[in-house]
Amino acid sequence: MKKRKLVLINPHPIGNVGEENVSVLNQMPVNLGYLITLMPEHWEVDVVDETTELALDANNQLTFQGADLVGITSVSYQAPRAYAIAHACKKRGIPVVMGGVHATIYPHEVAQHVDCVVTKEAISIWGKLLADFECGQLQKRYDGGLTPLENLNGLYPARDFLKAKYKYRYSGIITTAGCPFSCEFCSVPQFQGQKYRERPIGDVLNEFAAIKGQYRGLVLTDENFYGHSKKSNDRVRDLFKGMVERGIYQNWFGFTSLNIYKDDETLDYMVKSGCVGVLIGIESLNKDALYSMNKNVNLRITIERYYEAVKNIRKHGIAVWGTFIFGNDTDTTETFDEVADFILNSQIDIMTCGILCPFINTPLYKRLESENRLFRNHFPEDWTYYTSHHLVYILKKLSLPELIDGMQKLYNKLYSTEVIRKRFQNSRDVLQNNNSALFALKVNWDWRNVFRHLLENLKTLQASGVYETALERIGKKQRYDEPTNLMATKI
Ligand code: B12
Ligand code: SF4
């Protein structure tokens, strides 16, 4: 059979500083790892992860040779870079397949830049796509649908292959997928579906066991590993209990919601299985902001219980990593102090934050578009701003200088060397778990750099005059929430 070569690419816009710059988050692209596992024997594979090595040289020529087919993964902010790579492939006559979040949510745009678009999860159609390609019948679109996670039985991403090339120290592992909620800003319900899919725990345990000790840490790629019902809560307790019983100790962290705080038994198994932290989307301390985000999962717990929740999780030796969103329509100049006080008083171990981001086709995107508030909407170029580390719409109650001042204040209160040190001391004292405390320190340290870039992005926006022009266009002077300047709109 004719030998063929596939090159898989994780694109990265040059100069972007985001979560990929946090050491514990800079992990191998497990999505590409699944595609590699599914490759037929007569295919040779190479990978280019642009967070480490560029796929294009200074003249926008490909840096790799010999590909018969190129596959690119992309979330929205990576799309312009993905298209630049696809154009370079086209010049060399190499067909390109693109998949991932952006291709799933915005396939008609992607189709203008590549030969073949794969929507949703590729596992079920990847073999067919390759076979079609081999007989010259590559189709323009394949829809992989949502994979029942029972189908992953024994199918693990090709971690050894990826690690051999880039020496990754962290990896991801799937235990569930999907989310039944529909927060206004989030792409997950559209992309992974609203059904909460659970992978059989025996299979997850086998995968954990197969890679035990090979990585400094694993990230559970699930949106919420704890789940949304008593049944899923029981399942996940059995998973961590299974890790403990099988002696699979492995440092890991995952995303969940605050409601896990009441489940002492599960928290106990979690820490015994190696859990160092839980990342929780707290998003805001303002009830109206949570209502407008449709963040029911937090509203149910109630903001008043946040302190108790943080305290109880920490009591088990697990670091609490709270994420916050700024730039909400209800945010005022007071919001930043309120959040900083909450972080310091509740002693949350890690706080990371972003600017509200209207990811494509989310309810938030549609609302801001209908209110004429988006000013980064020259696509595809402007997708690079859709990371949560740029402002892309006109703020409601805040002016841009007020947002910058507020974020700067937050930075000063939480990220000075002295405060980071004090918080580390507190993590060590309270968690009584060096792994968790060091994990928190590492993230805080790396996040300080990401936060500086976020501030820089806002200041660059202010200096560019783009925000002022956007305000003028809709007849406002400083913010959306002020009377329209009719003179300006007439002009
Ligand atoms: C884990 C995770 C992370 C991890 C790891 C990311 C990584 N590089 O591996 C961390 C925490 C580092 C992270 C960072 C970021 N993330 Co993130 N992340 C996720 C999460 C929760 C799961 C992704 C995952 O690993 N799934 C498991 C793998 C196996 O599935 P998959 O990626 O979907 O791949 C399948 C298909 O998509 C398809 N496919 C994918 N690629 C390709 C390529 C080809 C050629 C083909 C054929 C098919 C194909 O087939 C795969 C197998 O079935 C998703 C939400 C979600 N539930 O999907 C958000 C999500 C992808 N992240 C998001 C964002 C915004 C980010 C950041 C920009 C945040 C920031 N402010 O910095 C950064 C970007 C970092 C980067 N360079 O990618 C958004 C993207 C939204 C959008 N429209 O752009 C999502 C959807 C979350 C959300 N709230 O909306 N993320
Ligand atoms: S933010 Fe979390 S809870 Fe809300 S829809 Fe997205 S994944 Fe679900």
C-alpha cells in the first residue's frame, strides 16, 4: 500500500500570551493525540505544536516537508493563524482538513480556507475521511457527531508519540463531556452538547493506570467532572475511590462547580488520589451579573455560601482556583475591590480572570451584536482578540479607563511579590499539602505574567483610539449606559 504522510498542527498566533503560558496548563493537544491513535499503519504522522515550534517561516512558507495531508485544530482565536497555514499548504498543493471548536461552530467561514471541514468529534469519521482521501474522494464536510464515551473503551490518545517530540510534562484525560447548562458566554453547550456524557469508570481507571507517573500532572478535560445529579456524584466518587484502591496516585486537577464542597467523602478520595486543585468558575459576586450570564449553577449555591464552600474544600488539602469574569454589564468601579476583598478574605489559593468574551454564536455574542456593541468584528482577522484577554465590545457601566484602573488595582492587590508569597504561606498552612500549595504558587506566579499582558492589551486598545471610534459610531462618549449623543449618530 502507498505510504502517506499526515502532518497535524496546533496553531498559535505569534505573541499571544494566555493560559498556554501557565506551565500546568501547557499540555499536549490530546485531540490530535486521538487522531494519531486512529491512523492506519501505512500512514506516517508528524505533529507541529506552534506553542513550541512554528509551522511557517518568516516568509510564510511551511517549515515542514513531505505532507500528503495536513490536519489543523483550532479554537476561535487560533483561526487566523490556522488560515495562514492553510494558505501556505494550498500554495504547495497540500490538502487541508480543519476540525475543533471553531470549525464546528463556524463551518461556513472555515470552508472558505480549507479543503475539508470536520464538525464536532472526529473519532467516528476519521477512518472514513482518510479512506476517502486515499481514493481521491475527500468530501468538503464530515460531521463526527458526539461520541458516546463508552466507544472510547481502550482508545487512548497517542501520548507517547506527542511526548517523544515535545517532552510535554502535562497531559489531559477525558472522564466526561458536555454540559446541561447554557451560560450566556459559553461555547460548550453548542459544541459538546447539553447531554452530560460519562465515560465508564473502569476505562478511565485503566487509562490513569497506563500513564501513571509519566506526567507531572493531568488535567481532567471535563467541564465539570463532578456532574449535575446524585448519580453522577456517586459515579465520580467511585472513580476516585477506584484510584485509591488501585494505588493510582497521580497529581491532577480539574474543573468543577462549588457544589462539590458538601461532599466530604468525595473530596477525601480526591486528595488521596492526588488531586492538587479544583478550578471553579465563580465568575462574579454580583447576583444580577450571574442572572445575566444564566449561571444557574452558581445562583443555586448562593453567593452567601461561597466562603463556606471555599473553606470546606481547602480543609481537605485541595487548592481552590477561582476564575472571575470582568466587564459584565453590571460591573462598576466598585466591583474590583469587592472581588479583591473576597479573594483575600476567603483565602482562595489562586485567582485568575478574564474579560467577558462573546465567543462566536453564543447567546452573548448575539445579544451584543444586536445591541451594536461589538467593535472587533472584522473577521477572520479579529478572531485573535477572542481569548478573554482583550476587550471586544463596548462596556455598559464602565468606561475603558475605569476598567483599566480596576484591573490594575486588582493586579496590585493580588499579584505583588509580597502578596503572592503571603498567599503561598497561607496555602501551605491551611492545606497542609505541599503538592497543592506548590501547585497554587506555580499558577499564581505564571498568571502574574499573563495578567500583565492582559493589562497591556487593554492599554494598547486605549492608545489605539479604536474604542473611542466605536463609541462615536453609536453616539456615546464613554460607556453604553448613557444618553445617546444624537449629533454624533447623525454624522
Ligand atoms: C481542557 C480545555 C483547555 C485546556 C487545554 C487546552 C489544550 N490545548 O489542550 C486549557 C485549560 C489549557 C485551555 C486553554 C484555553 N482554552 Co480551553 N477548553 C478546554 C475544554 C474544557 C476541553 C477541551 C478538550 O481537551 N477536549 C477533549 C478533546 C479530545 O476534544 P476536542 O478538543 O473537542 O477534540 C475533538 C474534536 O473537537 C475534533 N477535533 C479537534 N481538533 C481537530 C482537528 C482535526 C484535523 C480534526 C479532523 C478534528 C478535530 O476531534 C477531536 C476528537 O474527537 C474546552 C471546552 C470543551 N468542553 O470542549 C475549552 C475550550 C475549548 N477552551 C476555550 C478557550 C477560549 C481557551 C483559551 C483561549 C482560554 C484563555 N483565555 O487563554 C485557552 C487557549 C489555549 C490553547 N492554546 O488552546 C473555549 C473555546 C471557545 C472558542 N469558541 O474559541 C472552550 C470551548 C471553552 C469555553 N468556555 O467556551 N482549555
Ligand atoms: S460555563 Fe460551565 S456551567 Fe456554564 S454552560 Fe459552560 S460549561 Fe456549562
